[in-house]
Amino acid sequence: MRKKMMWTTLLFLMCVAAGHGQYNGECWVVSGGDTVYKLHANGAADPSAIQGLTNASAVQVNPVNGIVWIAVSAGNAVFRYDSATGAFDQTPEIKAPTGISVNPADGTVWVAGLDGVRKISADGKDILAQVIPPDGPANLDSGRFSVAVNPKDGSCWITDGKGPIGRYDSNGNLLASAPPMDEPKGGLSVDYQGNVWIADTQHNRVVRLSPNGEVLVDLTDIPTPVSPSVNPKDGSVWLAGNNNMLINLSSTGTKLKEFEVGLAIVAVTFSPADSGIWIADMLGETFQGQVSKWAADGVRSFANAIPQPSTVSIGFWEGN
């Protein structure tokens, strides 16, 4: 695994043309579980790609410095790529990582693994905190946990696919609990005030919770909701429903917009910088996969044929 990653990294670094640590609104995409692509904000695909991965499950970019974090679940590995220095380093081992949330305020990352959640230092060398449920090691379920950090205060919401939901401080101490859901594995997204949107795809449910765990919105009329992506400034959210619909909800849960934009949408991410919405569609027009970007009025800006995209990640941060 390590030898393959070193060779892959060498190939990747040889074909990097630009960037040097700066972030300019690029979207990072996991494709087919074995490749990570970078798409520029205007839709142009970067010629570089990270290939040869073994079951890559997530990618997240830090908008402050352009550092990219990649979870490779089959290798029990999270990698930190710094294009400014060319460093491509592995963090301390985390069992089957499936989710990443970057805190741009301090560069730390929260990683969801097989048996719980760890917080990793900005340089990728140390585990700073961990949240392991009492039954974590005894009830192993890949993809069970999901994470979303609020850069304003460093707190992190963690959902457990078996039901429990909690908000933790930057040291991993529980701040608040929320009423459990049946199977909250459809994604979550937090705004600057600490409110969080959570999707339960299997049970057609979307909720919005306050920082203290109070249920603010509870919707059951969106079929198979997945991948909520909040506008951190006003608490509204974009998400996919019924596999093919892009839906915009107000902070109170009112449906503002709804467009048919795909065939098998698995990931959505909203860009506050330009109000664009990036979508990963496992089928798309080619039936082999597509990443597209849409304006808030439902007009498509562009689409790129990307094989089996499972994650789309953009970064945004205006500072504290």
C-alpha cells in the first residue's frame, strides 16, 4: 500500500502544473474509489490526478492554504497533500476512514473511522482528540460515523449511523446531545451558528438541530435525501432528493427551489463564494458518471464526465 502510494505521489507531483498551495475555488472529486481529480472553478479539469488509490472514500480541501486531505478506507489511511512543498504524508493510522471535515480556522481535521472519530493536527502528525462510543469496537460498521466541524468555535457534530447524535468541543468533550435518528448516514452540514442539517436517506428524513440539540426542522416529505450542504451565512441548505432532484430549503425548512439535475446524485456541495452548487452524479449523461455545477436559478454552468464520482469538495472561509 505504502509503496504504491509513494509511486502514485511521484507521478502526481511530476504533472502538477500550478497551484503552489493557493486555493482558488477548485473542486476536488473522488472518482471510482481509486482516483482523485481537481476541477477548476470554471469547470476546466486539471491535468493532474492522484491515481492508484485503494478504495478512496473522501477528500476535503482547506481553503486557507489549499492542503488536501484524502481518506483511503482500505488502507486504514488518511493522507495530507501540500502542493506548496510537494509533501504527501500519511497521518497516524485510522481504521477504515470514510469521512473528513476540515477546520480552516486552525487547519485541524476531524476524521470518521470504523470505530469512532479522531481529530488530527494541522500538520497531520498527531491525534489531538477522539470520540469513541462505548459500543464502537464491538459494533463495527463501515461508514457508521459522519462529522462536520464549525470553524467559528471548533466544535464538531458527529452522527452515529446507529442513531445517536452529538456535538463535541474541540477537545472531544460532549457539549450537547440530540434526539436519535433511525439511521443518520445521509450526511450532515453545519452553519456558523452551530446549527446542523442531517439526512437519513433510508427513512426519508431531514432535520435541522440547534447547537444545544433542539429539533428546529423535521421533514419527512423528501424522498431519499442525501448530502445536505449548508449556506453557513444564513442556515439555508442544498441537498439531493429522489436521486435526481436538487432541492433548496430555507433555515426554517421551507422549500425554496427544486430542479431536476441528474440521474443518481450522491453528493452535493454549495459554494458561498459564488452561490454555485457542485453535484456528483454516478450516472450522468454518459451513464458512467458526471460532475456538474449549477447556478441557484437551476441553470447548469458546465458538466464534466468523471467516472463514478462519489465526493465533491470545495472550500470556503472568510475568517473569524
